[in-house]
Amino acid sequence: MSPMSRPPRPSRATHRLTVAQALVRFLAAQYTERDGVRHRLIAGTWGIFGHGNVAGVGQALLEAGEEVMPYHQGRNEQAMVHAAVGYARQRGRLSTQAVTTSIGPGATNLVTGAALATINRLPVLLLPGDYFATRAADPLLQQLEHPVAADVSVNDALRPVSRWFDRVTRPEALIPSVLAAVRVLTDPAETGAVTLALPQDVQAEAYDWPVEFFAERVWRIRRPAPDPVELAEAARAIRAASRPLIVAGGGVHHSEAEDALKALVDATGVPVASTQAGKGSLRHDHPADLGGIGHTGTAVADAVARGADLVIGVGTRYTDFTTASGTLFGRPDVRFVNLNIAPSDAYKMAAATLVCDARAGLEALAGQLAGHRVDAAYEAEYRAGRESWERVVEAAFRAGDDSAVPTQTQVLGALDAVVGDEDVVINAAGSLPGDLHKLWRARSPRQYHVEYGYSCMGYEIPAGIGVQQAAPEAVVWSLVGDGTYLMMPTEIVTAVQERLPVNLVLVQNHGYASIGGLSESVGGERFGTAYRHRAADGTFTGAPLPVDLAANAASLGMDVLRAKTVGELREALAAARACDRPTCVYVETDPAPTAPPAEAWWDVPVAEVAAREAAVAARARYDREVAARRRPL
């Protein structure tokens, strides 16, 4: 048969849409599924529009409508990423949000949020505008002209902080690109920030899309089981250990493995200490819960860690705060077993590995350890340590005089007395993360929401919005100091606009209190850490700045409750919890330190030579501490 006589091929059904319209429709049809429960992957899109996305993704969101893709209006691009990350963490990484920006500063404002998401292994989809793919208008407004690479744009700054990056320069390239993007977003071992840079002319270009591109897709979140050989080796190590310790990381929460951890601990008596991301893996009053571990850990957790002969890491990255910069796990014969879905984390600390889902691995270990329990004397020892530490917590929280100005730990004590089991407490930076890690009594798996992978000032308020969106029934508390508040109060406007009853606890301490304390300890003499006028000698040692942050929060639309005393603080927190509007509780604290001191070291290098006495003394202390560091080999 000649080519001219062949029958025509059946036409393929297509939809003619712009690239942006097709992208929005595709994202609306993506779902995750774990344990038989389905979740919408991209639950909404945050956006600030400029010339790089207003006629592309902006028009596509308008045309799709709220039922297809809910739109959220942000005030700062970094904050929009924080809100999406807060949402994703609250939803156990099974659902997240997208963020669209224009080119130029809108796009580069995403970098900090992207780094936070990737470091914390939390999924977020970034959709920044980009230059013209056709180069028809070149250079355009806000375009970076690189001298030796014409294909470089400011969006390339997102490459090192994204788990996956692509620039979609042709309509048909969107199909493989966005499929790969969703694969990474839904992979528990690979997830983080995913960036699709979208040239603004390509966003608006029409294409005939195959209808199957828009069919519902379900991305199943696997629970890989441990390798039988690795499982048997881990079980032998635990049975042989006399002083084992579990270090619970964020992977316990991501896998929803809290019940499996509790079952293993109830059966074996192995105690649990938690990282910042893992706090709440056991309820605070469980007899085997030792609280936080490491530089900001409890006395009992760090004492047990120093004497442990086997450390079982579950879903942890072993950051420097957790290991006290390599000085915490001090027994010469200490060994490690790491249960982690990410091989790169499982192999840390020269550990025997269980590369698997946290819940699947813990359940399998429980089966292998049937009938095994740690020695009764070991249990009695760490339980006595728990009781001793609880008295420390009570002393830090207690206020003897209701008419006194509260200390920061008394602020936490007042909040502790008000919160319910399902309330969510959010923090990220300053001195509060250390106090919370040591002292907070986590009552449920999602209550303790401290971002300490990137410890990003400005995270708390937008994250509170994301958490409130993800869990509208929860009471959400964003805790910030004055330094963090000044970094990013803008999303208060969003909370007011969306009628989200986020509670803000704003602690005024006239500067960077945490870094001030650190500066003093390393010979920096609190240089540049106080919010004060300049004195006659040019230093920032004059009177405190006459700023009124409570008035600022009120001007952005929040209800504000000012508390000057411990008694007023208790009343204000109770009133805020009952309020159905965004509410700020403003309190100025007594600067006297009342938190328990650090139980373990943290390596912040000190000047090796200096003329000032404080730095010379700090270096001598540093040399003594660093000598204790050891690397597991």
C-alpha cells in the first residue's frame, strides 16, 4: 500500500490550553495515597503576581477557579514558602501547596524558604517566572545578563536549595518535567523544594495537550520494609546492649510511626530521647520519654546518651545540636543502628543500617525483639532521672509572684497551663527553641512544631497560617521574639484577610537574646545584639529603642492583649485561646536567665588569637571542649 492510500490515523483527543492553564489543571488532579487514605497533593497555590506570572499562572488560576485550585494571597514570597511548608508538615508530607512568583526579586525571595524546605525534607512546589524563552525581549525588566552564560537567570540561585529543578522552555517539555517534579515531591527519601522555572512567554503559549495528561494520578507513598539480614543484625545488637537508647527524629512523625515506637518501647523498656524534629514521638509523660537530646537537651537524656553502648537512630539526621558537635556519645565502645528511609542518613555515625520506612522498621524490630527487655536497674535509673528533670521543669515554669514581670520560661509555663492536647506550638529561632526543647511537655504528635533544621527567623507567623489551613480545628500558637517578629510580620495581614485565628505570642526582650548569650560565651561580648540607641562612644549601649511592636501588630489588623505581669499573662493567653480572630499576646520579659543551662556542648569556633580578654578566655574553654570530640569510624 502506498503512503498516499493509507487510512488516516485516529486523531488523539486533546485540550488546547496555555502552558500555565495545563499546569494548574494537571496539579489539581494529583493525589497521594498511604495506607489506603488518599490526599490531594497540591491543596492550593500561594501567589504574588508581577509581569513574570500575572498573564500566565495568574490568569490560569483565575480561569480554573477556587474549586479547581484554591488561591492564597501572600505579602512576601519567602513567607509564602514558609506557609506552604507549615501546611506540609502538619499534613505529614502527604499534601502541600505551590508558590508562584514573578521574575527578579520575587523569585530570589524564594531561596530562603526553599532552603528551609529542603533541609527539613518537606515538600513544596515553587513556580517562579523566568525570562523569555524566545529571547524576543532581551534583556527584559529584572533579567540577569550573565557575561558568559546566556541561559542563566536569577532562578538558578534556586538550584542548590532545590531537590529538583527544571526550566520549561517549550510547551511539550512541561509533561516530563512536571511528572518528574511530582515524583520527587512524593518520594519520602528525596522530597524537599521542587522548582519549575517558567519563562513568561512559555506560560502564555497555547498547546494541544493529550487529555490523558489531566487524568487523576495517585502517587502511592511506599512503606519499604527492612532487609531481613539488616533486621536480624539490628535485633542482635539491641539484645546484646546493656544501655541502649533510641534517638527519635522527624522521620517518626513523617511516617506516623508514633504508635509503633510506643509499642516497641512498652515491650522492651528502651528509653527515647528526641531531636527538635522528633519531639512528641512519645507523649511527655510516658515513663520512657527522656525529652530532648543534645546541646538543648535535658539532663537525663544527655546523661543516658553519654553512657549508652548502643544508639538506635530512628528518622534522624544527627545534626550538630543532636550530637553536641560530636562530643555527646562518649563511651569508647558505643555503636549505632540507624533506621531511616534515606540511605544517606542511615549510613551516618558508621552505623549498622535499616534502610526502610520508620513505622515498618519499628514494627519489624518489635517482632524480632519479642520477649526482650532491658535490665530493671537501667529502667529505674532513667526513670529517676526523668523525675528529677520534671522538678527542674516545674521550677522553671513556676512564678512565685503573679504581680511580677515574667521570665521567658515562665511565659512557657503560663502557656503550658493553657494549651490543650491538640494545640500546635510553633517556633524556629532565638532562645525559645532551646527552652522549648528542654522544657515543653508535648502532649500529641503534632503539637511541637519547631523548625530547627534551618532555624529561620520569620518562619513562625506564616507557618502558623499554613498549619491553621491544614488543621482548621486546631488552636495554633506562633511564638516569636522581637528580633524574629521584625523579620517578617507581613503575613499577619494574610491571617486577618483569611480570618484564620492564629495566636501570636510576642516576647519583647530588646534584641537578639539568643545570639547575645552565645556571643558572650564565645568572647564576642554581646557585640551588635541589642536593640538600643548608640551611646556617646558609638556603641549600641544607649537606651532601648522606643518601638511598640504591639501597636504594629494592631495596625496590621490583629487583636492585641498586653500583659505586664504573670497574672495578666495567664488571663491574656486564656482569652486568646478562646478568640476566633487572629490575636497577639504581647509581653515584655524579665531578662534574668531562668532556663536550665546547656547540658552538652555546641561547637562555635572561637578566635584563635585575640587582644581582648573575653575572647582569650573563651578560646581556652573552646580548646578544652573540642578535645572531647570523636568521630565514629
